[in-house]
Amino acid sequence: MTADDSYGRLDDDDYPAYTMGRAADMLGTTQSFLRAIGEARLITPLRSEGGHRRYSRYQLRIAARARELVDQGTPIEAACRIIVLEDQLEEAQRLNEQYRQAAERAEAVEPPAAA
């Protein structure tokens, strides 16, 4: 990947643009906090060719949510589990809405038979 290609990817939420030090600074946390949520498998940073952790903006948003919960007194393991459950709930709600819309479209095309 050339430098020109990298610049085009900076708008990509999944592009690992941030070093561990920069990510920790942006979040106002420590590098050990980022390692801890990585060990808890909340986020899995990509590695540079030299083996250094790199974080995406999407991962930083997740880490920020974890930090918010930890700052409120939630143990880090519990914070990670809460975030996973929140994500699962959001996905289930999104799917339910898709199914509801599909059912409404099907009903509009073919009204239910009268009993």
C-alpha cells in the first residue's frame, strides 16, 4: 500500500490508523487499559509489520464506551460484557425492524385471509 492509498483510507472507520500511544492519549486512558480490553477480547487491534498495535476509529469508540463504564465503577470484565450485550441487543433490534418491515410489505401485497 502506498502513502497515497493510506490517505484515502483515513475516512474508513475500520482502518487501523492509530498507534497504541495515540489511541490512549485520545481516550485519556493508559496503554495498559487498551491492553486489558484487548485481553478481554472486546477489541482486537491489528498489528503493524513491526508487531505494534494499531487501532481503528471504530475500536476507539468501543474503547471509549468501556472507559466510560469503568469510570463509573464497573469492573473492566463486566464493562466488556455489557458492551458485547449492548451490541447484540442493537443487532437484534435492527433485525427485528427488518423483519417487521418485510412483514408489512408482504401484508400490503397480500392481505391476510378472513377466517
